[in-house]
Amino acid sequence: MVEIWLPYGSTEVCVRVPVNNMLDLIEPKKVRGAQNPQEEMRNALKNPLASSRLADIARPGAKVTIVLKDSGVSTDRIVLSALMEELKLSGVRENDVIVLVAHDPFKTASSDRVLSALNAETFKIMQHDPSGHDGIYMDKTSRGTKIFLNKMFAEADVKILAGPVEPHPVAGYSGGCELIMPGVARIDSINKVFQLGLNEKAVMGNLRDNPVHEEMVEAASLADVDFTVNIVRNDAFDLVKVFAGDFNKAFEEAITFAENIYKVPVEDRADVVFVSPGGLAFDLTLQDAVACLYGALRVLRRRKNIALIAECSSGCGDKEFIEAMSKSADLKDLRKDLKKKFSIPKLIAYRSMSILQEANILIVSAIPSYYISQISRMKIARTVNEAFRLFLDTVGSKGKFSFIPKGCLTIPFMKT
């Protein structure tokens, strides 16, 4: 027997698998964190890519806005401390600095943690509110999307972006332009851009011909960003490498490095894939957890069987997501609804239901069975080992099983 441990909320669950049924354990590349994360950050700022140093860009009296994507309090502190060191060298005062915590509509958890942890600093820190009506109109994209951005950001003398580059369920990867759109954008602009998420190219790990990414890049180009900090971490969320400087060059270099960690080649397709989103950071709700299903689907044989291992301690998610998952049995109807009245929770539901129509999905979760029973085609197992036995009965004693412990950070692809 092989014991496979899968993240489940703040803990792990173990599934026991006979050796002859074990096909593959699919994980991000193991990379050590930087020996001295603070020094890694400082070195990146001192040696920016295709850009002057931030200390040479800013001037005394300049109004500075930093858009920060929450990476966890310890990493956030490292980022902001290093940026403030650079800004002080240029004569910028802390009370002339505003930190905007970027909006992330694909996470149901709030950023109260980072706000409360950093509120003792002398610079001002606040959460961007996408529903605000004081957004500044920047221009239209080539697709005709009107871009409205946070006023404090748009009117700043120096604009800085800082955040992690990691797999994103629709945009391909986070970081870079994602800190502008949706990070500091208004809700109507956000919805217009992410409506393009109905396109089959708008998937985790893909930037090529991804219309969401392309639209985000255009939106960011309107913002006149002065400096960016892109952080690449390993699957334990340790800072590994920092790419700072020019908006395009720093993101390009960060993506090349990140893909070496997150993209995982796979030799053979499985009869069944057990996938965990990756624990509490990714499985707070079902709405968060389903982001990992796409990767599992890519490495399955024709008969697609998936076990989703996600605690979902906060339930199913937003009301719109729940209603769409439980009431919209017809994908065509939901797609029409999305084109008329778009929302990201409904988009996530649409993409999840598309997978449910292709695959047999068992979920091991703390969500009461009653709520799972309302979702067409999704079934529940009480334990991970029960899910294994049920699928073994389905595929037979020679069935092959693959396991993805950190599905929201893993982009598997079949070797050609």
C-alpha cells in the first residue's frame, strides 16, 4: 500500500492505495525558498530589469500609490519594507504613500488579515473597493471595454505594483497586469473583461491567445505604471525569487521562472484523479475549490473520474454561485444569462458545470450532503478512502489513479 496525504482545510487526509493502482503523484517542482528573503527583495530593487531604480524614479514630495496583492503577512511586510527603503532614498515621506490592497474577485476570503496586520504603519493602507463610483476613466481597449481605475491610483505621481505570480483560473497567471485589472478597477470594467472568461483559451496557465489576459494587458497599459515587483514562491509559499523593474520585462521574466515550478509534465493518463485545491488557502468554499478541476481534467483518459478533496469550511460560496450551480442544469441557458447579466461567481459556476458534464465527480467535503445533492452530477463521499473504493469499483481492479495534492498551484500537461 501507498499512503497519499492530501491537504484538507488546515489539515491533511490520507488515502491508502494499492501499489498496482498507483500511477502518479503530480506536484509542483520542489524549489527551496530564498535563504534570505529580505536580501533577495532588496537585490531585485537595486538591480531592476529594464528600468531605473525606484529610488531614482521617485522625487521628494511625490504622491506614491503601491498596489499590493496579499501574499501573506510575512511576505507583505518584506515587500513593503523594501519598497519603503527605496522610496526614502528618494526623499519620499511615508505619509505621502498609500498602499491599496488589490481586489481579487476569485477569492471569497477578505483581506482583513493584511489590513489589520499592517495598520500600525505610518503610511496609509486600505482595500480597493471595486464598487466605488469615484473611478477615473482611462480609455477604451481595442475590444471597446471602458476602463475605470481607482482614483488614488490613477492620480498618483508614482505607481507601483507588487504581488505574486501564480496560476490563475481564468487569466492564466496572477501578477503584473492582474494587479491593475481587476486589482484597482471598477466593477463594471472588471465584469466586461472577465466576461471573456467564457472563451476556452481563458484557463489556468495559459497566456497565449487568452482574451482575458490580453484585455488585462491593455487595461494595464493605460495605467502608466512606473515600477513593478513580481514575486515567485514555491508550493510552501516561501519566497524564491523576485523580479522587479519594467512592467513588461519583470512579468515576462517572472513567468518564465514560475512556469518551471508550476507546469508539470505527465507521462500517462489516469482512470481517476484525486485532486485537492491545496488546503485552507484554496478550499475555504466550494467556489474557491473548483478552480483545481481543470488541471485534473487534462490528465484523464476518456472516462473522466475526479475526486475533489476540499473541506469548504465556509460552505459553498456566494449566493449567485450557489444558485447557478443548483438551478442551472442547462449550460446554454446559463451562458445566455452570463451574457445578459454577468458576474464572476456565475462564471465560476458555468465553468464548473462544463466540467461536471464531462466528468464523474465525487467530493469529500465538510459541506452537508443536502447542499451537494442540489448540484447536478456531483456526488459526495464521506471519506477519501470511501471515494477511492467507489472509484475502484467503477474502473476495476487494474484502474490507475493519479493524485494532485496542490491543484490550484499545479498545471499538469501531457508529454507529447
